[in-house]
Amino acid sequence: MSTPADSRHSWNSRPTPVDDVRDRRLLAWVGAGLLAGGMPVHEVEEDVRDVARALGHTGTQVACSPTGLMVSLRSGDASTFEQVDGGLRLDQLADVLALQVGLRTGRTTPEAGLKQLARLRAQPHRYRTVGFVAGAMLSGVGIGLILAPSLATFLFTVAVAALTPVFVRLGSRGSALRTLTPFVAGLVVALLAFLAADQGWLDAPLRSLVAPIAVLLPGALIVTGLTELAAGAMVAGSSRLAFGLVQLLLFVLGVGAALAVVGGPAVLLDTSAPEGPGWWAPLLGLAVVTVAIALLESVPVRQAPWLAAAILATFTAQALTVAVVDTRWAGAFVGAVVAALLSTLLEYVRPELPRMVTFLPSFWLLVPGSLGLISLAQFEVGAGEAATALADVVVVVAAIALGVIVGAALAAPLRRLARQLGLPHLRRLMTTRRRRSQA
């Protein structure tokens, strides 16, 4: 009787040179999909090597960067390079992760995997353009309720919400537009916020202007870079961190240019939060943000409640920790640990829900891209104020990165168990999906 490991790749027990070319391309495409989904390079390298071992290649070498990866099946052998062009939505990332499971367990052949990956980019948005626009608009409203829960901020974010999908589209265009989008977005939204504050319509312009552009801020990019650095991926981590900081500076330059245009006082850059209507406002903001993420990222309706549970648990852990110890970095650390652990637990309970699909939205909620913009904007007030605020943000970012690493380490045994016990259910779902696509 053959063992599971033998049957796993019995159809490819003796690879040929043609098989090697096919497998290198397959592994490169899988890795590029994971990178495009926002996963750290050290995790992508590990996952690609897992798939390679399942295909019968035990000496595979993988080198990843945020913009591409190189795969070689053996030391000194030929290699394949695959460039990462743009990002993937969460539903597309879920398909890549499900395909990875199929390849690792031998239930999906390399030929079928290549066909699925070739169709991935063309996969339409589940909610079409209307859903994407609605999600982008709701993201600003929800984040506004979390950052500055006041009626004035709510009305402002609703009024300028139509600009958010425009900025998102601009950021996905050519390199020139992608480079200019942070500056333009910061300038336009800051101008509207400062003018509204000058008329007495807005009581917290700096916090209010962050909400409509928060979906563009590189907070996740910066924290992922720090996570990679802590894991030893020095090249990828430093390059991702540098790119994220440059983008953040472009947003700050836009805000500074808007302040210079209106000629307003430095009080417009006050970082204090306005008086909120009550404890329910941030919770309402969380609900709105969950709906926004589901619409933006084309998440199936059946998965939205699990998404909401992960986001709520992360936010609650962060808020309770801050309430107990009155330290923001401690809340960020605990929130990151909870996000990593809970996403793995959900994968155990719902095998069709890959952990990264629930982890990334919780991670986006934690990352302080908005806090970084608020802090750097203080340079218009004074270098001393900016240095103090920026130091606080650096500590929070480092705490999140450490929390992600600790949470991943604690979740590793549970993740291995989830792979073993949850695979039968996931295989049935993958078979059903293939049958529907062929019908």
C-alpha cells in the first residue's frame, strides 16, 4: 500500500526536463500570486518550497522581492523569474491559496494549476464597478467614525467620499499617475478639510481629512517591511519600508501644500480627537469598514460575517488593552497577536476560508498609516512636536510587527493541524468550484 506522501505526486514520480520547465513556471506563478496578495516574502518562500516538495523537488531554491521572485529546482540549475504586476483582491488571493493546498496535497495537477492561474487576473469583480465604488466610498465613512467620531466628520466624509474611488483608480494606473496620486490626494482632501474648518463646519480637520484617503495610506506596507526585517528578509524589508515612507512623505507634502494655499493657522493641524456621540460610533465604523472591505475586495457574502468577527475581535483586544494599561503600543501588540491567532483558528473551523483572507483586513485595521500622516504633518507646527509624535508611531509600528511575528509563531502548530484536519472539506469545495466553472 502506498503512503499519502507517495500517492501525493505519483503522477510525477520521475520528472523530465519538460516537467521541470512546467514546474518552475507553476511555482513562479504561485509565488507571484502570493506576493501580489500582500504576503511577506519569507512566508511566500516557505509556501513555494512546500509546493515544490509536493511536486517532487526537494532542493528548490526561491528568492523573493516585493516586485518579483526567482525559482530554481536545484542548485546550479536553470531558473525562472516572474515579475509581480499590481496587486490581487482578497477573493483572488483566496483562490491562489486554495490552489496551493490542492498542489500540496496532489489533488490538483500542475497543468490544471497553470490553467487556473492563467485565468486569475481576468477574474471579474464579484460586485462589478458599482460594488467597488460603494466600497471605496464607505471605507472613508467607516474610518472617519473610528478616528474622529463626530457629526461634523461624518458629514465631511460623506460629502467627499466620491473622491476616494477616483484616487484608488488613479493609483492603479501608470507609473506616473501612481507616483503623483499620494500628493494629489493629500492636497485635494486637505484643501477641502481646511476650507471647511475655516468656515466653522469642521472641528478636527486633520483627523477628518485622513479618513477619505486612509485606504491609500501605506501603513500595511510599512509594517510588513518591518515584519520582513525582523524575520531576516533584509532586502525585501528595507525596500518595502523605504517605499512606504516615501509614499507617506508625499501625502504629507500634499497636506503641507494645502495649508500653504489656504494660509491657515497651525491650529488646523491639531491632532486631538473631537468629542464623539458615544461608544457606539467606533463600533458602527467597524461595521461600515467591514462592508467596505467586502465590497472593495470582492469577498463572498458568506465569508463577510467571519471577516467581521476577526475585525471586531482585533479591535476589541486592542481597545481593552489600551484601557487597562493606557499604552497604545501595548494595544497594537495584543491586537496583532489576536489577529494572527484568530485567523488561523478560523481556517481550522472554516477550511474554505484561508487565514490570510481574515488576517489582512484585521491587519489593515491595526496599521497606523493614518497616525503616521497625522504625526508627520506636525512638521508644519514645529520639529519638536513632530519628533515626539513620530517616535510614538515608530514604537506602535514596531509593536505591531512584533505582534505579528509572535502570533504567527504561536499559531504555527494550529496551522499545521488545520491543514491536516481541514483539507477534506476544502477539497470538496475546490471540486465543486471546478465543476461549476466547467459547466
